[in-house]
Amino acid sequence: MRFALIDRIVELEPGVRIKAIKSLTMAEEYLGDHFPNFPVMPGVLMLEAITQAGAWLVRVSEDFAHSMVLLKQANNVKYAQFVEPGQILTVTVEIQKIGDGEVRLKGLGTVNGRLTVGARITLACYNLADSDPQHAETDAATIRDLRGQLALIYQPQVAVEPTSTVS
């Protein structure tokens, strides 16, 4: 993927939901063209942020069972507000239904609690080796790479038990 639209995963409940953020800065390559005098995040990239967050949720929920988790369908996509440089897009995605080779999800994007985008998406989940066994190593390498990417964007806080002192 050319654009990584998830900077950090802040909450993750495997099989249930994910909350992730994208901090929009003027360094984003696409802002130079969209639009030069009024830079805003393109709507299709807001939808892609929902898709990427949903893909991370599916991968973790299935323990990276599939090398490919891709957008199959987007329904009820609604845009409500622009996302401008300096703002943080918070994306929340919840699993609605897990089927054979696909997962249906509901996603929302907000800035400061205000809705920017909402959608229902379906992600297709498969391995390249499903259609050609010669691609098994490609699947394994892709999954290793994805696990490495996850380690960069998701660092769960470990609860520390307070130590007691005996006097």
C-alpha cells in the first residue's frame, strides 16, 4: 500500500473492535494536490483509513491466518466533515459478522468527537496459496512483514501491579 493511514493503534479488542489514529500533517504527499489552497484529506483516503484499521483488527483477531485482507465492498459511506492538516482522525471499527473468507465491519472516523466519515465495509480474507500453492512462501513473508508493522503501530500498555511494602 502506498499510504499508511494508521499511525498508531490505541485500543484493540481482538474479535470486537479497534481504535486507531492518523495525525494529518502537511507532509502528506497527497495534500499538495488535494487541494493546493485548501488542503484536506481526500474522502477516499478517509475510507481507506477505516479499511486499514479494519484489516488490522481482522489480522489480529485471526492471528494472521491470511496474508491478504482487502476491501471487497463499501456501503453507506457518508462524509460529514473535512480533515485538515494539524487534526487527528480517530478511526473506530467494529466487527459485525465473520463469514467464510470475509468479514463485515462498521467504521467511523471522527475529529475531536465530531463525525467525519462513516461506512460499513466488507473485507475479503485469503492467502495467495489458496489459488496457487507456489505462493505459500510469499504468504509467509507477507505475514512476517505485517507482524513487524503491527509491532511498530501497536504497543499495548502493560498493567503494572503496585508492589506492597511490609513494615
